[in-house]
Amino acid sequence: MKRITLFLCLVLSGAPVFAADFGLVLDNLSGWSSFDEEPQLQRDRATAWFSTPLGANFDLHASLRLEYRLTPEPSWFGSSSFGIDVGRLELMAIYPGNPDHPLTWSFGGGRFNYAFLGENIFTGRLDGFKAKIDVGRATYRFALGYLGLMPKEDTRTLLSADDVADYNDEAIFFAPPRLIAEATIMLPELFARQDFSFGFGSQFDLRGWTSEAPSELVHTQYLSFVLGGSLGRNIFQKAHLDMGIGELGEGLFVMAAAGYAVSLFMPELARARLELLIEYASGNTGFLSIWRPISERQMGFVYNVSFADCLSGTLDASFTPLKSLTAGVKGSLFLRTSMEALQDTSFDTASTASYLGTEADLYAIFKPSSDLSISASSGVFLPAAGLSYLPDASPRWLVSATVTLSL
Amino acid sequence: MKRTAWTILFTFAAALGAFAQSNEAMDQILAANALQCGKAAYLLLVASDNIAEDAGDARSFDLLRELGWIGNKATAETPITISEYAYVLMRAFGMKGGLLYSLLPGPRYAFRELVDRGVIQGRVDPADRLSGQRAMHILGRVLDIEEAGG
């Protein structure tokens, strides 16, 4: 307790005690929803961080977070509502130190944030190594990491029946023991002001290497292509295609995901931004199998079904009437691509309709100063009652607010 | 790199309105590997119209001390840290900071503010010394922000 008080005193005093930058980020998330299993959300987190260059070529970043949740989840302290976790612990080497050099490379290890080129595949933290080489305008990137020491809530890795069982087992805290790797090449402005990138990602279930006997092993490989850039003054586009091949027991399966977004910026009209996004993730149709990413994401802000077997269209309009305030409205429409039943309450398993429902969200971000931000989101999902959902399926809603203060 | 330095030099000279007189002082600042507190004081106080351009390093530093914008241990010859430079810069130009800067004004939160605004860029530690060229780059970005209306 004395140490925590001392740290807070040091942070608040603003005294340059260490030859490094350090601080504390406090954030609070409160939410209310119509979900039966978790009608009230409450998460408070304190993240102490430290960052320093070590000589001309090394950087060290570290953070430790203490978290409280209203609903107790498995944590370091058992079933307590409190949890403690290493947020980031990363040592980076950068050569040469001058970023203007035509050839620079960086190599790092530890716990760090990483996103696969295909954002539908993996976004989260990794324990492992990463490297990046910039040659002229091209960037080559490589990462290798292990997920098995990460809190399972963070990675949401649900590739196999064992993963799902472990995820639902409250006695298990960590994500499944999986090894993931990715290599990416990014070529900016390859043609017609368009950036082109492609990457290859892999995921291996290590349960087969341990004494644990899995009921099924799922290994997956992904190939991603991304093309994006300016289409004209204030108009931008981004298209991505992710293809995957997986190994499930003795058999192989093929899957795909894709998306296209076009954004229009109108700086003269309260810095308005209009974006149309169309996304697809395969279901079990024809030669394709259901999309299995390494880290799952949900379809919408309220619609909390995993993004798979889906075709969605979203129109997002936002504007910035004040320098410190951005507000927006978003509407999404969801269709399924196969006739397989979704794992969702009130879903009509006998239905043959494709239309799943519509979601409308409102959001606002208020950042009155560099160290304080307040964001609020609310949304309602209207299931296709009488079509793919049972006639008595009710609308779902979610309201949440986050306050973040950086000391 | 050279071109950028010259662009900033001209921007600075224009702000002073007297390129010829400040030329020598500018040469010394640009040549400095670790900018001293006195030179930083001169650069920032002249650029922000807080002191006349013929003031020199010593007088500029004395004013900085009088205003309480620099620590008591610093002398005109001490190399200035990037966080100290950020604090003097924010005070000299009357820049508003974040909540914590308003409550506890000082180098720590001034540094954070300028990193957040993209004024201080790249790999940097608050305790780092800064070269004259880097100091000019940082000042140039603040002048751009001021020109754009804060």
C-alpha cells in the first residue's frame, strides 16, 4: 500500500524522479443492457506505465494493470472481482536510430500489441517477438507469438470445441495454448495512389504437444490482401480479402472473409465523415466453411454474435462540431450466408430466412483536454423477428460510457 | 533536413522581424548538440515577443528565472532537457495544457501535452537533452499551431 501511495505521489507531483517517462491511466467503463446474463457492466482499470529509450538503439516499455469488474471472472486472484496483469513488457532494438535512413530495422520481444494485416484474423496482445524492416518505401514485418499466457477474455480465441469449453470454464483463466505467426509486406502508393499489402499468417494448436489430450486439433493458415488509398479529393477506399485454410483432425477446410469501405470527408461541413462498409465472412456453404479467426469479434456494438457466416452493410456518419467533440450515428444490416443456425438466443433454428436484423448506434467522444476523454455509445439491435428469429424475439439495447484520465 | 532547418530559420526570423541581427545567435543555436538553458531562453522568449532580440542569453535566462519557468538548479550554461524546454515553450506562448497541466504546471505535463499534440515527435525521453536543430523543429511546429489558431 505504501508503494502504491508513493507511486501516486510521484506521478501527481510531476517531479522528474526517473530519467524516463511514466504515468498512470485510470479508466472507468459503465454500461447497462438488455442482456439477461450481464445487464450491468462495470469495469475500472488502473494502468501504471513506464517508457524509456535505453541508449541510442533500444526502447523499453512496460505497463501493469489492476482491474476491477462487477461480475467476477477468473483472475489471478481466483474468482475475485479484481485482477492484475502485465499489460505490456517490450524491449525494442532499432537500427539505425535515425528514422530517415533508407534502411531501418527494428526487433522486439516481450508482450506487445499486434494486429494481423487481416483485421478479421487477429487483433490483440502477444507474448513473443516481432521484427520490422523498412527498405525505401516498402515495409516488411514479421511476428511470432504465444497466446497461452494471455487472459482468455482478451484474445477470445474460439477455434475449436476445446477452446469453447475452456472459455466457458470459469476455472480457466488463460487463452488456449496456440502459437501464431505472421509475415507481411506493405507497399505504399504502388499505383494510382493506392497502398497494397499482403500477408501470410499461421496458427497452430499446441495442445497436441502437451500431455493434454484434445478432442480436436485445429490449425489454420491465412493469406490476406489489402488495397487502399485515395480515390480523389477527400474520398478514400479500402478493400481487403482474407483467405484461410484449416486442418481439423484428418480433414481440411477452406474459409474466406472480405470487406470494402469507402469514406468521404467533408472538412468544411463540421469535419463530417461518411463511411459505407460492406463486410463478408464465410459460412458453411459450397466448398467454403465457416470463418474461424484467431481472435473473434462480434458483429455489432449490440449484436453480440461472432462475426462469421455473415454479410453486413454499415453506414457510419460522424461530425466534429467542436474541436473536442465528435458525434456520430451508425446503421448496420446483417444477413447470414448459409442456412445453418446461429448460436444465439431466440434464433429460429427452423428458419430459412437470410435477414438477421438491423442495428442503430449513436456515439460521442468528448476530449476536453489531452489527458481526459469521455465517450458514450448506445445502440439497439432489432432482430428479424418472425424471419430468422422467433416471433417473440425482443429488441436488444446497450448503453455504455467510458471515462479515461491520464495522470 | 537542411532545407527544413532553413525553413524554420526563416519562419523564426520572420517572427522576429530581424533576420540579420539574429543570424549569429541562430547559427549558434543550430550548431548546438545540447542546447543550453540560456540559449533556449533566448530562442523562446524572443520568438514569443517576451524579450527584445538584443537581450542575449544571460538576460533571457535571468528573465526565465524571475518568471519561475526553470528549476533553481539550472544555470544559463546547463543543457536544457526536452521536458524543461516544453514547459518554457508552453509558458512563453501562453499555451493551454491538459487538466493535470492546469493543476500542476511543470515540465512533466508540458512534455506530455506537446507529445500528445504531435509537437514533440519520435523516440524521446523527457530527460533527453535536445540539439539546437530539434529545438527549432519543435518551435516551428508550435508557430504553425499558433498560426492555425491554436
